[in-house]
Amino acid sequence: LTIFLVFAALVFKTLYQRNLLFNSLGAGLMFFLFFLLLVLITRGKGMGMGDVKFAFFMGFGSLLMPFTNLNGFLLNLMSRESGSGKTTVLQAINSIYGHPKLLLLNPKDTYNVRMQRLGVMQNLAVTMDEITNMAPDQMSQQVYDVTSGRGKNRLKQHDNAERLNHTKFQTGLVTSSNRYVTDALLSIKGFPDGELKRVLEINVKPDARDDATWARQHFG
């Protein structure tokens, strides 16, 4: 905890000296450090759900994606049990920047809508709920798309020329499902090495200390 506080102080000093403290990047970074501090404190008190906290803080960490060589990632929260809190975590991530429910995508949304949302959010985390019934080939395509950093290029309607592609992003897509994404990918390929390297999955287990009523009041 002491090392973290020293690091946070150095970050604060650097942002202040470079006049970055009050712009979107500086504010997002300080929020991320603040909530990371809360994680360290609650962990010291013996509180669990570390994986869920990790997923939630991806909502803050996605702001730092431009400082990496990565265009995106897919983080899937998997649980075969109802009431494990998967959707609540996605709504909590959305609540950082906007409406908890209205920002939540689902597989019924068209491919173009999903890619457009990534382009609009750019460096803000995007969430999609219940991808369990998504076809394995569509799931494979989604994994590749979120790590490509851009939407598909298109031609102009009446000219043999490309449109300007403004759908560009560096962010993470956090999803939930009742089965592992890797199992779905393995069902269509012998060993989908490319997709597997682009997916991180967390097995979410229900916690008896969770309060669903309190969570809905605060996160929708």
C-alpha cells in the first residue's frame, strides 16, 4: 500500500507539472488510481470478488489503451449460475461514463451497430451482455474485430473511391455469457490460436455477501 501511495503521488505530480491533471486523460487516470486504492484497502479487509473488481476497473483502465501497442481486447465474464453478478458488473462499468442500461449492447444488435459503438466510444470500455447464444463464427469475427482497432472500409456510393473511415478505437469489450468463449471457438476450429490470444475469460462465482437490491439502486 505504501509503494502504491508513493507511485500515485508521483503520477499526480507529473500530471500537475504538465498541466494534464484536469483534462480527460488526467482525470481518468486519477479516478483509476483512486478506485485501485479502494481495491487494495478492501482486499486488506478480507473482502473477496477480486476477479469482479478486476473486470470493473477495466472500465477505467481502457482509458490508458492509447499508451499501449494494443488496439483492443475482449474480456468475458462467464458463469453458469444465475445471480452471479455478471450483468451488474457490466452496468457498473457503463455507469462510469453514462447510463448503466442504455449503453449495454446485446447480440441482437447488428454488427454495424456494435462496430459503430466501438468507434464512438474510442477509448471508453464497451459492454455486451449475454453472448451465450451468439453463433461461434460470429463470436470469432467479433473477437478479431475488437482487436483490429477499426471498422470495415467502404466505397463511396457513386464513386470508385474509399470513404473516410472514422470508426477507429483502442478499447476493451467486456462481455458476459453462460459458457466459455473459448469452448465456442474450439467448436468451429481445431485450435483457434489467433482468437484465443485475444480473449481473457473470468469465471464469476456468486458471493453470499452481494446485495442485489443495493446494486440495482446504484447501477441500474
